Amino acid sequence: MKVAIFSESSTDEAGIRVLVDAILGQPTEPVAVAGIRSRGWDSVRANLSMVYKQLYFNFEADGLVVVADSDDSPVHQQAHESPGMMLNDCRLCTLLSIIEQERNRCPKAPNRAQFRTAVGVAVPAIEAWFLAGKNIHVTEQAWARGPKGRTFDRRSLKNDLYGERANLPQQTAKMVEEAKRLAADISVLEQRFPAGFGSILRQLRTW
Amino acid sequence: MITSIEYHNFRVLRSAVLPLAQCTVIVGPNGSGKSTALLPLDVSRGGDLSYARLVSAGVQPPPDLVRVTIHWSESTPDLPTILHWERNPAQPTRTIPPDPTAQALRSRHAETLKTVRIFALSPGAIAASVQVEPSIELGRDGKNLAGVLELIQQREPERFDALVDEFCRWLPEYDRILLPTINTGQKRIRLRKSVGKYAIDAQDLSHGTLFALTLLTVAHLPNPPEIVCLEDVDHGLHPRLMRNVCDAMYRLAFPESSGESRKPVQVIATTHSPHLLDFFKDHPEEVVIAEKGETDATFRRLSDYPQISEILGGTSLGEAWFSGVLGGVPAGT
């Protein structure tokens, strides 16, 4: 199965792919283009439609996985998924909406097999996912309590996971190592990040 | 380490202070004094600058004095190095303090300044053949690269292998750096393609490839200078390689993070790349924004902006800089 991962870096892609493979129960292949990258939330939102269409029409991708950081945006709630309850500031709501819009817009392409998608939002940053089970305080719930109740921020998560100023190969090796740990028991992530990771898990299980 | 440089009537830097960290990246519009700010470091190691070349033509009446003050972290109390140029005589003078106890520190600073290297790379110089000598050094424009690589390979083969590995991670279309001796007895650089295993001579390589190889070589030098300045460090390189460029700078400045045991190098780089800037968001103390006024230019460290973390939020630093909200963008654009 050829799966494109739209993420911020090659490090993120390496870790996410390990998790995706674990959830799908089979190894996935990258599509025949170099990694698809975003430069933070603004570029994910601006480019997701284009990325979707490009993969849909021009590449033999079976699926697209999108992961963005929530940063300081509201944490997704299941209530947002009820009709008319989508929250504009919620990044998961925004990404799901863009995907839905493109799915409805794109004409059925000849010889095109089903194009599957899975979208997740890491709260507050992807490093949080890869600390799951190692730092019990890092959860979506803890972040949702607001700045006063938090014991971590985006920078501390990076330092906790990689150490200060780790280079790209060091970060990638660490990300993959932690992803393999989590792949052995994916429920650790599901429990701590039920909205942002739960979303990607539920969608991948329908593939 | 230099903590700051103060400029007084120094070209466009009529009254400016450049704050410096162990690793500093300076961004700003063209003509905002980024390269000018590095000039005094060149003068300190023997570069030639006269009063007439230092004073902006538009400054009337011409100032009696041009002064640059270099502040050091090791100084307690602060014992800066002062360079000044007077209208007469038109020669730089280094102030020597009367206090003999300060002499050792002064001497050490003077020695450090002699090691400063400013790199403003040129593809032709990088690609040129070189006669290898034991004392060969990388030139300001990248000349002697083949000789420097040859010495690293001879003296520290494991370091050379690490350099090759990293280069091939940056540009995976290559799998080896070759240093053949040509018929004049000189060394040349050739890169072997991963697919097809044929070699491409340095003169046929892209500018970006040559710049990448030179930057990585600086980052892997066994005994690098104490202070390295990298002009337009992103020049010719793809935006996706900016993370690698940041890693190379950090390898010099924070060697322990790359498993190196040598002394840290102070790195000062200039850039126009928002993509490179993105990687410094977590270290606003390492970012300086140059601002161009009508007749002068100034510097401001990103960490000195009030509530900068709150302002930036989830926005990438490069996007924020490009937007203009942080300043440091060309007027009228």
C-alpha cells in the first residue's frame, strides 16, 4: 500500500509511518515523490487541498495521512463532530472539513482505486505523542486544562524527547525508537490522546 | 566568546549594537549592515580598512572618530577590545589598557580575533585545483577546499568518513567524495554519483552542491577557528536543506551535541532565508534582526521583543519575519 504522509519534517514522517504501519498491520510504501512537507499550521491549511488533488490525480497513492500540531488551538472534542457543531478554531475540524470538501469536489478519476485519508492533530506538538507512556503528565487532557495547569510546553517536549539541539539524524533515530515502542501497544497513545491521535486511529482502522 | 559589538559611525552602523550568542543568525534587508557588522572582525586579523572607506558618504560633517567596541564574556570587569579610526591619522588603533593584570586577557582576545574566519563562498574558488601543503587552510571564498579535504582524509580518516556520510545524507545522489591528483600534482574534487558510479568534476557541479560541501567541511574541521562567520549561509541551497544547515552550524557551536570533544566555535551567520529562520524559533536569543533606517541601520535580538513567544504562537518564525511584523524587511515591498 502506497501511503503519503503530509508532515513537517522527515523526522515526523519516519515516526508517523511506524505508527501507521502498526495500526494497518502491514508495511506501507512512500509515494514516488520526495516527502510532502508543511511549514507549520498555516501551510498545512493552505496546501492540503493542493496536496490532496495532486496525490489523487497524479500519483499512485492509496492513501494520505496528515498530521499537524495543535499549538495553542482548542483541543478537539467529539461534540465537534455532530452536525453543525464544527469549531472553526479547532485544527482537526478544519483539516477534516478540507478533506471532505476535496473528496466531494474531485471527480471520479478513471482507473482510480479508492483514495483513503486519515487526519490527526498532535496536542500540542508531535513530540507529545512520542513521550506517551514515558511522561505521565503529557496528555491531551493536561494540555486542555490551560496554561496554568500545564507542566510542559512545546519546547520542553522537544527537549524531553530529543535533548537540546539534537541534529536531524539523532532526532529521527529517537522518533523511530519511540514509535516502535508505542507500536507494540498503540492503546497507550489512544488513551492519552483520544481526540488528536484517536482520530487518525479510527480512520486508519476503516482502510 | 564575543557577547556584543558596538559600532559608532562605522559605515551604515552609525550607532548600533550587535548582540551575539554562541550561535547567531542575522536576518534583514539588503544594505542593513549584516555584512558590515562582520568587517571589524576581519580588520582585527589584519584586514585593511581606512577611515575613508568606513564613513558613509552621506554623513556630513564627517565624524572625527569611527569606533568599534568588542565585548567579551570572559571579561570581569568588562575589558572590551576597541578599534578606532580617526580622521587623522587614518589608521586603526587598538587601545591597550594600562592595567597589567588585564594584559593576559587582552592578549587572549587579540589571539582569538586573529583566528576569526569570514566565509563568503565562491563556486570557482571552491572548485579550483590545489597544491596540498601541510599548513593549507580554507580560504574566505572556499579556495583550497580540495587540499583541506585531503588533509582531513589523511590525518583523520574517521572524521572524513563522517563528513562523507553527512554529505551523502544531504545530497543522496552522491555516494563518495573523490580527491584525485591531476597531472600538475594538484588535488581536485570529484563527486561520485550513487547511480551509475561515475565521477563529476567540481567545475561541473552545481553551485549549491559546492556550497554544501564547503559548509560541511567547515563544520567537520578538526581544529576550527574560534569564531566563524558565514555570509549568506543559505546561498544556493534548497529550502529543504535548511535544517541540515542549522545542524552544521550547531555542530560547530555546540560540538558536544554531535559527539565532538573539541572547543565550541562561536558562529555568526547572515541569511535571507525564512526557511532557515524557522529552525531558530526555540532559541530567540540566537536571532538578530537588522533594521535599515534612512541613514543608518540597527540590530535587535529576537528575545528582546516583549512577549515574543506569545506573539509567535504556532506561526513559523520565518513566516513571521517575512510578514514584516518583526521588522527587518525591505521598505516598499
